Amino acid sequence: MQTSAFGKSKSLWKTLTEGSWSEAFDGLGISLLLTSNPAIQYTVFDQLKQRLLKDKEKTTEKGTSSPVVLSAFSAFVLGALSKSIATVLTYPAIRCKVMIQAADNDEDKKAEPKSSKTISGVICSIWKKEGFLGFFKGLHAQILKTVLSSALLLMIKEKISATTWVLILSLRRFLLLRQRKLKSA
């Protein structure tokens, strides 16, 4: 449905009744594989964040009680870097998914062989036609599309987390002080 012209896509029900289950779920396997992209992104982000905060802790004074947090800029940069790494690592699978979806047959187009809609068929096709670099065709556009939004998301998440932590500590202190006043009264 995503790659068909407006009004020319079959509904899921029509695909299931007139076609096969495999037609209805083309690209599902590769989509499940691509769930590793955010897992890689958040793992890289957390590892880089821990290293940066550990280095920051070494340089700060030992007597301070405030927690060391990332600056907005640092969170943005780490978010962009972690999404770039995740995208580069998973981009061949992203490209295969797009190729599988684009291989959808319309009535007015020349029918493509069924092998072009399988993961192995797409991999062979890209390898034969474009070589190794074919798996990374369009990578720069994908990075431009995803990195900014991911970097902003992680920057905002870090700032919200830090603010939430401060609010929780303030609320805890308020409740403890209030409890002490009630006991003394």
C-alpha cells in the first residue's frame, strides 16, 4: 500500500482473499530485523553518555552533591552520532526493505519475478547490478532524514529526565520537611 499509486493499492482484506499470506506480509521479516536500529542507537547513546559523564565526574569537585548531567548540546551531538552509527549498520537492510516494497507489481507494469520480493532475491539483485556500494545507495538521504529528529528527541529526553529528577528530589524534600513538622507539632 505504501508504494502503490493513490487509489490503486489493494486493501489488506483483498490481498488476503485474492492473493496469498506472503503477499500480505511482504517485507515483514526485514521490518522485524530493522527493530535492531533503535536498539543499536540507544545502546550506543547510553555507552557514549556513560563515558562522557564518567569523564565529567573526574573533573568536577568531589564535594558537590548535584548529579552530573549532559548538556543539551552534548545530548544532541551524542544523539546524532548514535543514530548515524545505527543507520550505517542497518542501512543495507533498510535498502532491501525499500527494494522489496518497490517490487510490488501493478497491472500496467511488467511483472517482476517473485525472487525480487524476497530478501535473498533483493540481496542478489543489488549485488549483481550495483556491487557492495549498492547496499548503501541513498544512505546520505536516510541520515539527513533521521539524524536531526533523533538528535532532537534524545536531547529533549535528557533534559526532561534531568528536570524530572530535580522535581522528584524537591518533592521528596518537601514531603520529608512536612512530615517532620507534623511530628513536631
